Amino acid sequence: MTKILAFSILSGIALVFAFPPFSLGFLAWAALVPLFLVLETQTWKGGFSAGFLAGFAFNLGAVYWVVHSMFNYGGVPVAAAVAVMLVLVLYMALYWGVFGALYTFTRGLPGIARLLLIPAFWVALEYARAHILTGFPWVLIGYTQAPYPALIQVADTTGVWGVSFVVVAFNASLTFLAAGLLFKGSDRKASFLPVIVAAVLVVSMAAYGAVRMKMVDGELPQWRTLRVALAQGSIDQGVKWDGRYQQDTINIYRKLTEDASNRQARLVIWPETAIPYYYDPEEVKDGQIGALARSTATYILTGSPAYNYNPELNKVTYFNSAFLIDPKGETIGRYDKYHLVPFGEYLPLRGILPFEKLTAGIGDFTEGQGPVPITFGEASIGTLVCFESIFPEIARGHVKNGATLLATITNDAWFGRTSAPSQHFQMAIFRAVENKSFLVRSANTGVSGIIDPVGRVRNATGLYGRTAIVDDVGLRQGPLTFYTVYGDVFAWGCSIISAAFLALRKKRVS
């Protein structure tokens, strides 16, 4: 029993180190082996327990930052914040538990069949977590490979799910090999074939990546370029909505924008809710922000809360929005965030649940109309507001609808100096690769940066630096990627294979 506990927890902890802030992505290729060895000896109930324990250890280490956000900026007592975090961790651990049970069902099958089924189960469950309830596809195992561009190019066909599949398959092959050497009665010779197949998968993935990177690098010189600046104001969340600091905030972004203009930036991007009051196009045009756009002759993309008033219904609706201001100071584009953060930007089941929102903010927001790019001149910007950047389908929707540049604006001040800002930035790398598009990211307190279409980070800030990054980025052209056009076909395939296996197994048992 002690070994089962130790091995399960070891896998969970090892995988924590594969993610930021440690970013030891190579650990992911063997982190699951201790857990898988345990699963080789368990019934389905034991498999569920071992998987759940590993998932609890991992998710506790991966999303502990929830307590920081709720306690420091949401006004939630620390005990309640810990309780909410534990509920989230327990929920996420359930998927690991289900995986552990499913893993045990594959014993007795040929090694190659297991090598395909086990990662298919994992991907199906990651995909389910990304969509059940409001979805929370945070720290998917494929993201651990973000530091290795050649290994993630397959995401332009399979999405992040394909990278997850290969990483888990390799873990499974190592497990079969270790079990063949450690467990009596195992067929040692048969355990070598899955390792060979898994190694071929990894090599093929890397080869595809090398070819795609060379191909894209060859195309980039033909892309039109746009000189973009990312303004990182580093406004502390504790004063962000204090009216006494509004002018200080605008002064900070004025200085950063003037500096960017002096470096010939044509588009300056401010973070989510950089304007700390409700946006009014006429007031902006006639006020100091409009004057700034005119004096610097730049376009400004900024986040701001906004509202619409319906006089017939006497109803006000609030939005978390992005606005594009042209060099004349006029507002020429708007995007309303449409995948909102539950309990942070709105309260699900209001009137039923016995509590209010878990973070402090302006009010309940209303979802926007979907991924609609903002077009100006030769560019079309697909804007991802904060939380939206972790959902592949939103970035994909923007590009499919004509976006030539992806832009993330976010206020990660909620996370402080925890691992969350780096985890959040890591996921954005995949949005660039999936759609073979430049992605620029402006974050209030960091991480701000520029990511090229193959996932290389050209430039990035640290946390809490007040600075502006200026660089030329390409506006994507040419055919859309397979992933942009067809989406999560690979994840659906894994889900269908998993469901078919369970249905056949149930039929045999009955």
C-alpha cells in the first residue's frame, strides 16, 4: 500500500516540475511511469484510487495559485479560498481517477493495442475537461513540450491533443518495458516492440516539426509586416480600480505609447482592462487617449470594461471588451469577450448558489458574439481576452474568420508572482503553432511577448516590469492549417475510439 501511494504521488509531483515555473518538459516523457506501473497491478477500483491520488498531487501543485487570487484580490477569507481550490483540485483529479480505471481495462490486450488505447483515453479525458461545464483545459500534458518547437509542430494538424497523445504513449511504452523486466511471468520480448513503435512516433513527430519549421521560415519573408508594440503597465491589482489612481494609470500607458511611437510602432497594444473605467467612444476621442493616438499617429488596441444600455427594457449589460482606436482617435473596432470566467466574471446559477463571485470586479459581464476579428488596413486582429487564450477553438475561430494576427490581452495581476502567469503564457505558444500565425501578448504585469508561427518566443518580459516591447511581426497569409479548418478531429477520434472500446468491453462482460 505504501508503494502504491508513493508511486502515485511521485508521478503527480514529477509532472508538476514539467510545467512552469520549472519548465522541465523532458520530465513529462517519463513522469507517468510510476503511476502506470501501479496501474499494471490494480483492479479498476484500485486504478481509480491510484489515478485520483496522482491527479490530486499534480493539480494541487499546478493550480495552488487559485488561493492567492481569491484571498489577495477577491476578498475571500483564506479558509474559504483554500476550500474552493481543493474543490477544483478534486474535480480535476476525477479525470485522472477515471483514466486509472480505464487503464486497467487494457491489460491482457496486445502491447500495440494498449499503446494506442491508453493515450487515446488520456486525450479523450483532457478533451472532456476542456468542454464539460464551462471547460478548464489548463495544464494539459502536451503543453509541457512548448520549450521544444520541433516537437509541437504537429499541433497544426492535431492540436495540442496530438502532443499529449505521443507523450502519454511514450510513458506507456516505458512502463511495458519496465513491467517486462520487473514482473514475473511477463513477456520481456513482447515489451520491446511498443518501445520501438513509440520511439518511431516521437522521431516522426520531430521530423514533421523540422520540415514544417523550415517550410514556414521560408514563407515568412513574403508576409507583410506590421510594427507592433506591447505595453506592460504593471498596475497593481490592489489599486487598479481605485479612482484616485486612474490618471496615474493613463499616464503610465501614455509614456509607454510615446516610447513605442518613437520606435516607429504602428500598433500599440494595451492589456485587458487597461482603461480603468467604462469605455465611451466619444469621450475617448475627445479625451486624452484620443489625443494620444493623434499625437503618436498610432493605432491603439486596448482592453476596457464597457456597457450597453437598452432604453426599451431599461436594462444595462456589461462587457469585458477590446477596442481599436485609429490615429484620428476614433474607435473603429470592438470585440466583446465571449468565453467568460465562471465565478470571476459572472455567477452561474445565480439565485441558486449561496454565494457571490469569488473575485472582486466591476459587475457581471455578458458574453459577446464570438470570434470576430477587428480589421484595419491590411491587418485583421483576432483578439483573445485573458482566459480565452486557453481555448484552442477561439483562436482557431478568429483565424478561420480572417484574422492575420492573433493578439492576447490579459490582466494576470490576479496571479501575483505564482506559476500561473508563466503557465498562461505557455498555452499561448500553442495557439500560434496550431494556426501558424504570429501571436502577440500584452499582459498588465507579465508575461508579455511575441511568439512566431512555429512557437518560438521572440521577445518576452519578466513579471512586474514596466516596459514596452517593439518588433515587426508578419501578417499570416496562404492556406489555413488543417487544425484551423477542421479543428479537434484528432481529439474526437480518440474519444470515439475510447467509447467504442468501452462499449465492446461491456458487451463481452455481459
